[in-house]
Amino acid sequence: MKTLVPFTVVALAFGILTSCRSAPSVSPPTEAHEGSTPLAKITSEAPNIGNHSIRNFRDAKKIAAKLHSERGLTLYCRCRYAGKKIDGPSCGYEVDRSEKRASVLEWEHVVPAEAFGQSFSDWREGSDACVSRKGKRYRGRKCAEKNPEFARMEADLYNLFPEVGEVNGLRSNYSMAEVGALGKFAGITFGGCEAKVFKSKFEPMDFAKGTVARAYFYMEDAYPGRGIVSEKNRKLFEAWDKMHPVEPWECDLYRRIRKVQTNPNPVLESRCGAASE
């Protein structure tokens, strides 16, 4: 049975697409975050402000495709794409394992679904709702998707970005980290796309680090108690956020997402507000 996108969401998404070209411009971001609210305060004091409009990942991907189409760049590599086709030469991308997957666009959860999914008993243990037609119980992501709260988290547009399919696959559910220089036969890189995979850790290119940090902090803020940001990673993400301030495209995207998804993103609200002052 097909899952229908709620009429209000479709209507809002359509309205955004027709007004994208007339959206107000954003002033270039400043080098510091003077006057903005500290991330620690945002994440500790804000109420639960997560997605309550988009019901599942399938719907979210359709909406995200429209919201990101005008910019047409992947997050970690900044490869150009059109539709579902990746333009590898545009970013100097070199295939590591799968030519097929390297040519296809996929939708990346910056905070992996497994990272917050493990906090749901449906994922860890299964539930009475997760029984196959043959009577066999199952668990994991497929079961968690039957839980409305998990489904909304999985569909949150603030955590969803376009990426080269191969990079999405090789990043897997690995934690973000500063991997550093790799030896000749150590880890994985992708040519001109200098994202790195090494020992179950993933390091995006510098231009993506701030966006990644802000996505993690948003998810921690919006869905408290899910263990999304550890104390160790909090320090890393605070450094990335400071070193790589919000860019105009990120603020434009924030406004578009908010119109569709309706809930605010306090992290981007703070950063974009400081950047425009």
C-alpha cells in the first residue's frame, strides 16, 4: 500500500519551490559567532522541537530532493548532481569499490539512523508489531520504522543531505572524527573528494564539518535522551562549528525546511541570525 504525503506538506513544499528564486538573500557569515546563543545552552534548555510533520523516510526523500535541487551539490564531497545522477568529474571523485553506487545519488543521515535507533527497544529487541507473515519476529531498523517517533526522526529534513551513494555506503554508521593523514594503504579516500574512512571513523572534507556539527547538535536538541552527542564528540563538534561557520546556502536551506517541516532549528536560528548582523 502506498504511503501518501500529507496534503499540507506537499502544498508547502510546492510553495517553496515556486518561491525559491525570490527568496531573500543572506548576508555573508561573519568569522565569529558573537551575539549567538552558546550551543551548550541551546542543547540543554530547548524543549523537544523535532519533526512532527513528515511521517516517514520515503516522504522525506521526495521533499528533500526538491529542496536541494537548486543547489545541486552533495554534502561531503560537493559533487554536482542532477536528479539521481552524480557528476563525479565535477569534484574529482575516484571510485573506491562500486562504480554503480558511485554514480547514484543517495540521501545521507548525518546522524546515522542506527545512532538514534539503538535507543529504541523496537530496534534492539523487536516488538509485538514486528512479526512477519510467517510468524517470525524481527527487530532492527525495519521494526523501528513502525514506531512513529523513530519514523519522524528518520524523516527529519534537518538531518538529511544528498551524497554520493558510495560515500554514503562506506561512511555507514561510523562516528565523525579527525582521522588525520592516511598512509598509502590505510583507510579510504575518494580522489578529489578528500573525505576519509578509517577504522570505523569518518572525516568529511573541511567545508562540510560545520554543517555536520550543527546537524548533530540539532538532533540532540530536538530529540533529547537519545544519546546522539557524546561528551567527547561535543568538544569536536563545538570546534568544527566554530572553525567552519554557517554559510548562506545553509541558512537558505533552513528557511525552506522550516516552511515545510514547520519546527524551528535553534542551532541554525542562532547561527544564521548572528551571521546576518
